[in-house]
Amino acid sequence: MPAFYGSGACAPSGLHGLVTHCGYGAGMTRPMPLADFTRLPPLFSVSCCDGLSSALDSVADRAAPPARFLRYGWFAAALATYGGAARTITVAREGVPLLALPFVPLGPQALRAVSVPGCYWPFRSFPAAADAGVEAFERLLDELGRSATALRIGPVYDGDPALEGLRAAASARGWVALPRFVAESFLLDMAALRADGTWPRNSTLRKNRFHEKHLGDHGALDWSFVSGEQWTGAAFDELAGVERRSWIAERTDGGDAKFTDAGHGGFWRAAAADPVIAQMMWAAVLRIDGEAMAFSFDMNAGDLKYAIANSYYPRVGKHSPGKLLYYRNLVRAIDDGIRRVDWGAGDSGYKRVIGADAGPAIRDWLFVRPGLTGVAARLLGGLWRRSGNRGPNG
């Protein structure tokens, strides 16, 4: 069959009855306009390679803005920091990459389960072009099923494009999708609150001025920001120094610190080697007499800010340095075009005080290839769900 066919005499014989009146006389046909041609379905190609694929960057560039940090450098930083030997499946349409799924082994080798690598913050997913479509995800699962029995993706937000694409493809291909609840998230819609004239409240600004005045009794205050090329070794060392003097060091083993050697400092230093990611990484820093006393660390993705970490030196904690710094950070964010702040999981009270509301749930997902018996699938699903946290409704 030719690559194109239309409504003229060269159409397949089954369409002959549709072309008896051409207007050019017996035995004649008119030239067919291009719009009459019907193109064959788009051509997909799927590949799987050892290591990370360079296609990760091109797919991330075409993803929804909140997921554009999921680049080659992001996954390379995760592998360098947390270990693992990755492979990558790439799905392209007409030669244009749509999906790039890096994966590493998960659990005992006999299980043949795999997981998306990456850092927990802001979430663990993979890049998907905004126009990928369900068929691309179906091709992805078909290829993945050749070498793996299950795929873990997460923790990830409900509504994540890669997650929703996988769920639709799993339904079409007979895979079982097993979620487990991790936490609720909190979102601050600054643009909406400011439009209502309710943010920030005048009472809040008065309190902040009061605390800033007394904070200044400790020395000269300096409020500054770090992003892009400013992510030097000295900048990371400064944030790590605040963490080592903070409640994290006092009350925990320090493993959750974001910038110390004992925490996740290696990951963020490695991720900043990608200039695109470094431009998204953002820190607000408060110094008193030149010494860093508090910081807030975020990722800016389009008009969304992911709030990832904040810490302060307890010596000046009486005057709420972290809160003062973050209000300044949010006002700067609005000026820079940020409309929403994703606070992630957990709420110690300050998030709702600032104006945040409950956002999408955060879940871990296990996608299991067809083939398990009904009993085995139910057993695995029960174990997976019970290994998560209790949801907001119990």
C-alpha cells in the first residue's frame, strides 16, 4: 500500500464507489488537493541503552515546566550520590524523543523489579513530553516488560504527567498499578491570595518588622539570594554550616540534612553542575555581621516554587529568623513571576499560618507486569499498601 492515499481513482478498490463523479468527464480524475490525503499512523521507535541517555535533556525541555528539572544531570547526580547502575528506555515519535525512563534494580535480583532513580525532593519521577500521548507510554511498558516484572515510581504527586501516562497505559496493557500513601502536600497560591488582598496580612508585616528590629540587635542584617553561577563550593559550605548548628544536628543523626557531607550535600553539589538545574536552584540567606544565620532552599520551576529545606541558628531563634527570611523570599518570588509555592509533605503549623492549603497527595506506586495470579497480585498489593503511611481518612 502506498504511504498516502486519498479519494481519487488511485484509492484502494474498496473505495471505488466514492469516486464516480470527478467533474472531468468519463475516465478522468481531477488532481487531489493535499488536504484529501490521509497520513499513516505516526511511526514510533523504542530503544533501551545501558547508562543514562542524552535524550533525557531533550525530553525534559519539552515537559511541563514543574518537571523540567528531571534532566540528565539530575539523574547522574543521584547515581553518583546514592549508587546504582542505570539503563534508559527512550520512546520517540517521528524521531522526536517523547519519554525517557531511567531505571535501576530494586530489591533481590530474582524479583526483576526496577525503580526510577533520583532524589526524594521535590519528587521522584521521569521526564515526559507534554504531547507524549498514551500510546507512547504503552510502548514504554511493552519494552520495560521485556526485562522487568515491576516498576516503582515515587514518591510522586497525584496528577504527575508521567504517573498519569503510566496509569492509562497500564490499564490498556493489563499491568496492575498499586499505590501506597506517603503524605499530604501543602500548596500556597500566592497569586490568588494577593488578588484577594489577603496576603501578606498587615498584621503579619507588623510582627515581622518588630522581630527584624530586635534581630538587628545581634548585628548588621544582610538578606541575599543564591542561584545559577553563584552555586559555588563556598555557597554550599555556608548552608551546610547553618545545618550543622541547627536543630537537625541537635535532635537527629543529621542524615536528613540537605547540604552536609553526612546528609545529601553530595547530590546538590553534583546537580548544580548542570547550568539549567543550577538556575532553578534558589536559596535565600540571612547573614548577621557577615555570618550566615538562616537559609531557605527552593527549586523554581516555571511559576511554581518547590520549598525543599530551611534552617536557622538557634542562637537567634527567639526572633523567628526563618519566618522573616521566608516572607522576604516569597515577596521576591512574586516579583520574579512565581505564583504558587509547593511546601511538600508535613505541616508543623507555619505552612497553614502563611496561607497554604492541602494539595495533591504524595504516593509511591508499583506497576506490576501482567502474569501474576490473582491471589499473588492481591497479596502483593496488600503488602505494598500496608507498607505506606495512613491516609488522611485512615
